[in-house]
Amino acid sequence: MTTTISCEHIQNGLCRISTELAVIEVPIAIDACMACQQQPNPRARNHVTCSKAIYELRKANLPVPHELFSDIKGHVPNDGPGTELGKLISWLWWPRKKCGRCASRIVKMNKWGPATCRKRRWLILAWLRQSAEKHGLPFSAFAAGALVDLAISNSERKSRKAIIHRMPARNDERWAVAITTAPRKEPTLEACVDSLRMCGWEPIAFAEPGSDTVDNVFTVWNDRKKGTWHNWRDSAQWCIDNTAAEWIMTVQDDSLFHPDSKRFAEAVMWPSEDAGFVSLYTPKHYTIRLDNTIRPPGVNRIVTKSLWGACALIWPREVLKCVINHPVATGWRGASPKKTITVDGVRRRRSRSELESIYKKRRDDPSTVVNSDTAIGKILNAMDRTMWFVDPSPVQHIARFSSIGHGGNDGRRNAWRIADHGEPLCKQVPVKTKCECRV
């Protein structure tokens, strides 16, 4: 078939736009091509190309996506609060089921835009409750509201993304949140970022070469591998040098935050005048004492020679500045290596030359220096600063595989009491700051 219509989307007698919409071959028709040229957005996804796709799908007795009908009625954005909410719900709670009603509500939210969705938040929550009941799933108005707010914020953030290399605006300049990330067998960075944004934080990623990436997250890329300790220390230094934040939170990329974390943290800071940090992550052994008794819930002071678990530490700006410039920090070469090892089932002591070779390797290659939490604990003890942990833990350690070979998140590498994401933290964590218990 020949046509005098000039269109770059005509290929081999097919309309490429309608073909992509229908996912089957859609032949061109001269009348349709002429009508397409007269549309406000010619040679694109418009009323005519969608109609053509629908016609061919019905002709082939195939299902028609709801989005095609929406474009027939009028232009509806392909992205927006509805699309963002759909992504979050599919990932966090709701199963990936096809639902015509849900699809129509996604399109409606996209058409409303962020401002109207914020005004009709109550209606969107009612929709989510209705969907949860329909699929026999638990519903929490608190958690669902946090999801809706994050979806609206994500939509606004994407619509403002005009300059790719510009640092995104933060909602709260009092905070700086630094995520250190490295390549993982199963990346967790996106989940971590989503949970932080649900709280109201806008993080900055400090990435080792080859790390996973997340769209629209300001990222400081390391030109070479720095390793766990130096990446953490450099991220803290960057936040001090480049922000005026009163509070700085250092985060590991396998942390999943309770949606109420920011509001709760601001309410409890600081538990004492000599506080070094407040940790939103509490590992198992800081809840269960050595005598197997259970520490009561609250914001508890932990006295320990060697800190374990630096997933989410909130620092006063001046304290963090002193920590990263402390002599222990500048000379840190990692925790002392084990003096005995097991080889072929036989346990033996390492020789002095073996121990020295380990330290030499660390000096020659700083990227092998790890044990950031051990260093932080030693520095705070030297500074006579106290360490405080929120229990039940607002942060969950979600990585199944460590980026440095320390195993998964079982045993002591996760919290024993994890806060329920469906309830505000103030209902789960009694604010008590006088507890001084030794591990």
C-alpha cells in the first residue's frame, strides 16, 4: 500500500506507534494516517493511534489494556502519583495482580496530579482499604498513608527533574543522610532509598565502583574502591563540608526504615548531653543480655567496648566532625586479626609474621580496611560519649548476602525486636533515657 503521508513511524506498511501500543502488528490506513496528522500531538501516542491499536486487538480477540481506553477519552499522563503508588504497593505489600479497577484508579490519580491527589488523600486511602479487603490482605492506615505521601513526593520529584547533574532539593535542610553502597549479589539500595523517602528524608549515595544505581538519587561516585571504612569516613566528611545540616545520619544500603523514623528521631534527640549517636538499628545481642534476660523496650544506653551494628546512626554535627578526625579514625587499620585459625580441622596459632603480613596488606591497600562499627565504638569510648539504641528496632537489616563476605542477616546480624511498620513508633517505644545496662 502506498501513501503520500510523510511519517517516520511508517515501516513496512505498519504503524510503529500503534504496533508498540498493541504489541501486535498494526497495518497503516490512509484515513487514519491523515487523522493522526491533524491531532494536537501528531505522529505520537494520541486518540487515533490508540484507536487503531484497540481495533486490531479486538479483531484478534485479545484483551485491551485499560490505558488505551483512557487515552481515547482524553490525554492522560503515562506517569504520575498513580503510577508511583502502584510501583510501591506492588513491591511492598500487594501482590502483582491485574485489576481493572486498580488500573482505572492509577490513571485517575495520574490525571489529577500531585496537588489534587494530596487534597483527595482520604479517598485514595479508602481505595486502598477496599482493595486490601477484596484481596484478603491486612490494612494499616498509617502505613498506607506513608505510601501515598511517598508516591506523591516521587511524582513531584520526577516532574522537577530538569537538570540531571543538579543535587535534588531537600525537604529538610536540618538533615543530611549519607548511604554508603557497594556491589551486592542482590542489590538492596532501591529498597533502602524508598523507605528513607517514605520517612521524609532525601538521601545522598556514596557508591563504590560497580554499585547498583537508583534513579534521581544524588550519587557521589568513588573513582576507585575505598572499602567499608574509608567510604564511611569520606561520606561523613562530605556531608560536613557540603551541607549545613544540624543532624547527619550515616546509613548502610541494606537498611529498611519504619515510615515514622524521622518524626520519632526528632522527638527523642538527644537522650543525654553526652550522647555520641542515636542508632535506629538495634542488633539482637543489645536486646538479649549475656544472662539471657530481655532488655526493656525504649531508647536504651548500651555500654560496650566494641560496637556492633552501624546500619543507621544519627549524629550531632559537631560530634561526627570530632569522630572522623580522631587519632583512632585517622590511623584505623581494622580490628585485630584472630590469633588462632583452623586449617584442615586443626586449630593453630598464627605466627607473628602472619599477623604482620595482614597489617601490611591493610596499609598497602586501604580498601581492605573494614570493621567501621568497631572503630566507631572505640572512638566514642575514648571521647567519653554515650551510645543509644532504639528498641524495638525501627530499622531492619534486609541483605541476605554481605557485600564484604560477612554472611547474611541471620543470628546476631539482625534485630531481635523489629518495630511494626503498621503502627507509629511512639506506640511501640517507651521514651526512657535513664537505662544504663552493660552488655
